[in-house]
Amino acid sequence: MAVNLKRGWVPHDEGILAQAAERILQGEMPHRDFEDPYTGGLSYLHAAAFRLFGVNLLVLRYVLFGFFLAWVPAVYAAAREFSEPWPAAGVTLLGVAWSVPNYAAAIPSWFCLFFATFGTLALLKYIRKPRTYLLVLAGLCGGFSFLVKSPGLYFVAGALLFFVYREQTLSTQSEVRPQGAATYRWFVFLCLAAFIIMLTRLVLPSGGVPEFVHFVLPQLAIVSLLVLGECRTGQARSSARFKLLFRMAMPFLCSAAIPVILFFALYWSHHAIHQLTNSLFVLHLQRLLHARMQPPSATVAIPSIILALLLTENQRAGESRLSVPVLKILFAALLLIACFRLRLVYLVVLQVGWGSVPVLALGAIALLWHRSRQRESPALLDQQITLLVSVTALFSLVQFPFAYPIYFCYVAPLTILAVAAVLSALAPLPRLNIYCAAVFLGLFAVLVFRPGFLFYMPYGYHPDEQTVPLALPRANGLRVSQHDAAEYQELIPSVQKLAAGRAILAAPECPEVYFLSQLRNPTGILFDFFHQPQEYQAQIQAILDRPDFIKVVVLCEAPEFSAEQLKVLQTVVPSRFPRSRTIGNFEVFWRP
């Protein structure tokens, strides 16, 4: 992680994070004074880091590194709940290989992963030794995760599904015979139905089969297990079952609400509660509508199914004790070498990760249902599996609606933990298969998947291009591609010279230009596609028509999401700024 800490960037990601933190230092508030595409809590943390350690992009990454150092032992501790030390260490290393070092920017999704892991660890400890303070800790993790980014609520939802399962488990152990449990049962049915309906309305209105398989089917499998378990449960009255459920859910939910209430109270005290709610629940919907990438087709699950069969196969009688292991190791080595050369092989291996969550959910639920029929009450391990699968399935929604490969990395460590828990519940398995798969996937992540960085991850192996230090004061040696280094090292000094300290307009989707040039953004816009073209045009024209206010405009000619807004800028800027110069993907306009 330390080796990769300065490696690679997505310019507008860095610009959003850094400019939001800098504007807070200047006395502004997210959502009130500028549009933060996230909840805003992380921006305050970054602002505090800027105040303590200086205003630089690397400071944000040092904050990420600090959380990462706490997260790694948390992953190990979670794996130790159901594994011996060495397997737990392997799970941890594999989780690290597929996570933060692949993109070491301090983006909110990593912090959501950290808090989800901390909260899951607290709940794993609670399963073994129920204590209310563990529920409080888990709830606080959910609340802080929401303050970082709204998908933090997915962890909360996963935990609530687990509480329903645990209540069923404890109720089956009760000696009270079934009497009057219908009220509680219908309450659970209605809650689960409402959950599936809301999830379907979120994911499927503009989606299809791929969205259903990746983002609805895993949760539907969990809900099916709970419904079937509810039909078999009934050894306690409704009042006793409500009491048992609320004994777990209320401390968790109340503690999750504490950070959120305090955050909203801050905005209420500054008369900005309307701007906060509008940004969180209206503008963020624009992001779901415009920033979309469909997940792979349902066939992506086939490689995951094949891997699952290989991991759970039994050694056949008469197999040579030496020849078969040698052949398996040789095949894994040749497959890894092929990933460097053959794009098809690379994509098949990548699909093992992409399709793992649906296969994991369906396989785990089938296993849990089978195990529950073999005994009267589920074992401790069954609760651990249910917790990990529920959290993983819900947290996998972080890939919606932009299912780019790096988004799988946000959920990969939880997926690996859940897979390890499921494997530990099966009959003794051939260790060689598991070791070969783990080592192969770890080497694939480090040697094949990571070098190409974000831009080549969907396509195949590509040599590392993130090797050139970005020689700008506020980048402090961040390693980027040679193209990006040349482009920004020419653009930023040129803009600074032309602007002569005045505010500039840099758009669309290039907030990094403001931060790196240390010039003021006269708008509250960080993501231009949040605004409809007509509204956007009126706002931009009002700024540009102010005499002697803006001398320089920087247009990004290749925005990822804001094509309509670029057309607006290309209409209103050239007539007001007669001089221009092209620098890479940017066109710089200015007037005397």
C-alpha cells in the first residue's frame, strides 16, 4: 500500500475531494455554498487534515493510509472468528491485494468499506459474546459511513437483515411452544416485502437482467431464506420475539442515528437544512440518472460457478498423490501467464470477481437452508455466514449504477471474507484447490490487474504508465502518466499567469484545475451534470457577463458525464473570450 500510495489519479476525483476540503477551510459549507457529490462528512475530515498538515493532494492520501492501517487488522480479526491464524492471514492478504492499493485515492467508497468492515467485526464479536456496546459500535460505524457517502446505509440494511435471522435462531431455541406469533411474523413479511420493493424501484426502472442478477438477486436470496425460516419458526410469542429483535436493532439504530443527527443539527444551526436535504435526495438522484455503467451480462456468473465447483470438489479415488497436484499448479501458472497476453483469458478471470456476489449469495443460502434442516437450531457459524453474506450482498450495491471494475474492489474484501466463511462450513475440502485459487487470484490482482490502472482494467493487461511525478506544488510528486504530467505542468502555470490571481471558470468536470492553480471557483459547481442545460447556461452567462470578474476560462474538451453542459460552454464562451489556446484535452480562453 505504501508503494502504491502516490501512484495514479483520476483528475476530477482528486479535484472534488481537495476543492471541497479547501472551501471548508475558507468558511464555506458543503451543499450550502457548493455542491458536494457526497454527504460531506469526509470533506470535513479532509479539511481538518489540510489545516494540520498543509494543503496538498498527498495529505488526503495519508488520511486514507491511516485508516487502511487500522482496517487490515480488522479484516484479520474478522477472519479469525471462523478460521485458524494462517488461513485468516491469507484471507487478509487476498483482501488487501484486491482493494485499496489498486486505486489509492481518498475517495469515499474506501472509507465506506472501512466502516462496514469495522461494523461487521463488532457484530461478529457480538455473535460470540452478546454485549450491547458491540451493537453501539457497529451502529456508529453505520452512521459515520453514511456521513462519508450515502451508500453507507447499505451496511445498516445488511445488519438489520442479520438481526432478523439471529432472532429466528434464538427463537427456535426457546422452550415456549408456539402461541400467537402471527403478529410478529406478518411484521417481518411486510418489512421484507417493503425492502425488496424499494430495492427493485431503485435498481430496475432503467435496468434489465444484468442489474437484476447483480443487484437484486443476492438480496432476494437472503430474503427468501428469512421468509422460509420464519415459516419454520414459532416457538415464542410475538411480544417475546419483538422484544428480542428490538433488543438488537434499537441500540444499533440509535447509535447509527447519533452522528447523522449531529450532522443535520449543524446544518439546522446554519439555516441550511433545506440545501442539505435537497442535495442528498434530489441532486444525488441526478447522479444516478447520468453517471451509469451497466454491469456485465448474467453469463458473467459462469466463471464464478466453475471456480466454486473447483473449490468444493472431492478428490477422486485412485488419483495420484503427486501428478494431480503438479498438474493443477502448472495449469494455474500457465493461466496466469496467459492473462498477460490473451484478453479473453484476462476477462474470464476478471468475471470470477464480477459474478462472485450472486453466486456467493445463492450458494450460501442453499448451504444455510440445508444445514438448518439437519439440526433444530443453527450453529454459531451459520450466524456468521448470514451476517457476512447479508452485509456483502447489500454493500455490493456500491457498484450501482456505475459498475466499473474498480467498484468491485470496494466490495471485494467483504466478498472474500464471506467466501472464506462459507468454505469453512463445508466438509473438509482439498486444500490444494483453495491455495491455488487464492495465490492465483492474489498474483492476478497484483501483477495483471493493477498495472493498467483504472483506464485499462476493463480491457486487459497493460504496462504501468503511472510513473511520472507531477511537478506541481500542490501535487507533491504524485505519480501519473507521462501525458497527464506534461498536460497539467503546461496548463496550470499558463492559467496562473493569464489569470493574475483572479477567479477563473474551469468546466466541465475539471475542479482539479482550481485546486492545482490555487485560483478561486466563482461557482458552487463541482459536477456540472447536476444542472439542466438551460439552468446551467443562465448561471454561467451571469458569471461571464460580470465586467472585469473573469479573465480566463478553461474548457475540458472530454468530460465523462457532462457532454450537454460542454455544448453550452462552447456556445457562450468563445464570443466573450476572443483569445484561445489548446493544451492537451483543455482549451484555454482569455480576454485582455
